Amino acid sequence: MGRTLAKISLVLLLIVALPMGFFLVREFSALTKNEQMVERVFSTQLESILYSINQYSENIVVQWSQSLDQPIAPEDELMQEIVDNLFQNNAAIRAVRFLDLKASQEEAVYFSDSVFSLNVWPEKAEVEQLQTYLDANYQRIKEAQWQDDLLLYFLPKNRSGEQLCQLVVDPRTFMEQNLGPMIQQVAQDLFYIAISDSLTGYVVYANEAEIGNSQSLKQAAMWYLPEYKLGIRLKSKTLDELASERSQRDNYTMMAMGLLVVLGFVFVLVNIRKEMKLAAIKAEFVANVSHEIRTPLALISMYAETLLLKRVKTEEKQVEYLTTIQQESVRLTDIVNRILNFSRIERNRIKYRFERVDLKQVIPEMIASFESHLSAAQVNCCFEASDDDAWVEADREALKTMMNNLLDNAIKYSDKAEKEVRVRVVKRAKQVWVEVQDNGIGISSKNQKHIFDQFYRVTEGDLAHRAKGSGLGLNLVKRMMKVHGGQVTVRSKLGEGSTFILKFPLKTEKDVQNSNR
Ligand code: ADP
């Protein structure tokens, strides 16, 4: 059996587990790739959000420069109006200054509220660079740090090369008032976007209060605020978490699939093992039964032949031979009935006819019908019953089969010179118990767990080994008791005897009335 099982396992492994394992490994590696791809896509998306914020800041700055780029003198009233308007709409702009590059002098300066000394002159090289851009028709706006402020400067197209315009901008106000609304809009409820000092990492502006963990932020330099960095991350989860959460779910599904395959594999093997064991037991059973049948058949044929040949002289002997023939045919019928009963019960073909019976009355009747066997085995059998009610609902035939089995075992598994069997009917709570006690060889507690299994026979001990049987009797009793809504149990000690107990549900008069209603 071991070798066959090993072969089956190998075949199963080859056709199911191996391809499945291969598939799972492939899927797992594909998942890792997917995870990386998802992360890349997320990352690009975040970068583009940061880019759009920078782009927006550029738009604002370009708008400012365009409004100041007019073909009018800086000190002109109209220019004053334009600058005033700019101050009104952009609290971040602290001052606007126009420089005449040719004359190397300040043409005009406007302050939004407080006046401060502003004396920055651009490097010659820088101006030349701006001029080169302008010649190529591109108005470049440059930025520089000036004290705590941001200094923006550009060459107005309308006064080509002659003038430089400077804007002093407060970076915090620029972030809050100019970029803030845009950041809020982009972030919605999904992202945490923060501007932090690129040196200290200190968060100076964020779309919402959250302890800035610059580690997990995706960061980018700010085009017009070189001292600061723009950072973004998903509000609830980090990018890694989100990507791995997705693939984790897939991982679990695959692991569950793998587990299922392993469990299925084990299940199939266990079942095959069980079936093979059963097949072996059945084969043994057939051999046993054949052996059991052969003995009575041989006896019957031998005695019948002797009688036919008229070799028996005395009438006494004739009676003896005929009695043996009769007894052996009863035994044969018994064996055949047991097998038939069993196969019928196996296929659920047994028909039960339940009726309310008084066990105190029917059990003694059944013992009486088994009397010939008892006396043949020289067994002293006694019956006891308490005064309590012992009404149950039972099928008489089944009851007889069960009692015969238990009594037969009580005789069979005893080697005492004075064999004793006690049958008791007692009421216990809402049950009626039929106890069959013998003083036989007893059953070890290890075997007690199995004796009700199909085909199970105790093989230890001389008598148990020698006694003929099929291992079906107690299993039949167990099945029948189940149909009766009860159960069968055993109490036994090796060498001291056994007590088998049939436990029936009590059926009182009241129960009958209730069920009739
Ligand atoms: P079998 O045909 O072998 O008697 P059973 O199902 O009736 O099959 O019993 C199963 C096993 O339980 C027996 O092989 C026997 O070893 C053990 N057994 C049953 N009844 C008794 C008993 N009264 N005393 C000791 N052993 C018993």
C-alpha cells in the first residue's frame, strides 16, 4: 500500500502541484514588477503636480512683468496707477523699482506700504545675459535672494535694453496668497503639499496642518524660490504603502490559492489512503466470512452425507446429527443475515417500523429467544430492571439485531469458566439505558475508541484473535442506535469484563400525546 500511495503522490505532484507552484512563482514575480510599475506611475504623477505648481508661479510672475512692461516713463502717472493696482492685488509685492541702465541711475521706485532702503544694482554680466535672451525674443525673469525677500528682475521689452525693472517680493506672502489657493485646489483631500526651507527642512507653508515628514515627501526645487522646496505625498498613505497594499492583496489571494492546492493535495492523499485501507480491510473481511461460512457448511454437508449413507445406527445419534445440522444452518443464516443487514444499512435500504415499546417487557423476550445460544455456551444470564418507566420508540427487528449482537459478543469474548451476563434496563434522566454486562476479556481503552468502526477487530490477545467475526456487529449497533436518536457506549477494563450500553430517548405518555396533537 505504501508504494502505491507514493506513486499516486508522485503523479499528483507532477500533474497538479508542480504546474501550480510554477504558476504561483511566476505570478509572484509579475506582482513585484507590477508593484514597481505602479510606483513609477504614481511617482510621475506626483512630479507632474509639483511641476504644475511651479508653472503656476511662473504664470504669476510673467503676468506681473507684462503689466509693468509698458511704453511709458516709469514716473508717469499711468505707471503709478498700474503699480498701485499691482500692489492692491498682490500683497506679496513690497516694492517696484525702475533703473535706467544707460544713465546708471534709479528712475523710479514704488513701495506698497513701508518704505525701506533698496539699493541693489545688477551685475553687468547678468544684464548682458538678459539682453541676449531679449534679443532672441524671450523675456527672462531672473530671481535672487535679497535679505529675507525675493528679488525679481527683468528687462522690459518696450524699453529694450535701456531699463531694468526690479520687484521685491515677500516669499511667505507669495506662498500663502498667490500659490496657496492653487495648492489647495490641486491637493483636494488627497495630497499633503508643503513648502519647506531647503536648508533646515522646516515647513513654512502646507495645505493642511500635518507634522511634516520630509522623508516620505516627493520633493522638487521651486523655480522662483530657490531657498525653498516643494514637497508632496498622499495624505493618508505613502506611495510605497499604497503600491504595496495593492499588491499585498494580490499576494494574499495567491497565497490562499496555494494553500488551497496544498490542502486539496493532502485531502486527496488522505482519502486515497483511507480508501486503500478500507479496501484491504474489506478483502480481509471477505476472507474471514468465507472462513466462517465454510465451517458450518462443511459440518452440514458431512452430517447430511453420513445420514444419507445410513451409516448412523442409533436413533439417538441420528437426532444428534440432525440437531447439529439444524444449529449450523441457524448459524449460517445468522452470518448471511448479518452480511445482508450490513449491506442494506450501508446502502440505507433498511426500513424501520418504529413503535412505542416497553423495554422492560421486550428485552427479556429477546433474551429468551437467544436462550439456546446462551445455554449452549453455558452462560448464566440474568435480567434486572428498575421500577421506572422504560418506554421508548424503537423498531423491534433492529432491537433484536442489536441485542443479539451484544449477547453474542458477551459469549464470544469470554474465557471464564463461569460466564455471566447481566442485562439491566434503567432510566437515566430523559433516557432509558439497556446495559449488557459480561465478565469476559474486556477491551483496552486504546481499542475502545475503535471497536465501533466498520470492520475493526481487536487482534491483541489470544481469544480476541481466535474468535470468529467480521468487525461489523458493533458498527451495525452504532448505526441503528443513531437512527433511534440514541447512542451506544462502552465501559470496559481489560481482563475484567465489559458493559455495553444502549441509550434510548425516553418516550413518556405525555410525549406521545404531544406528538399526536
Ligand atoms: P466481531 O465480528 O469481530 O465480533 P464486532 O463489531 O461485534 O465485531 O466487535 C468488534 C471488536 O470489539 C471485536 O473484534 C472484539 O475484539 C471487541 N469486542 C466486542 N464485544 C466485546 C466484548 N463483550 N468483550 C470484549 N471484546 C469485545
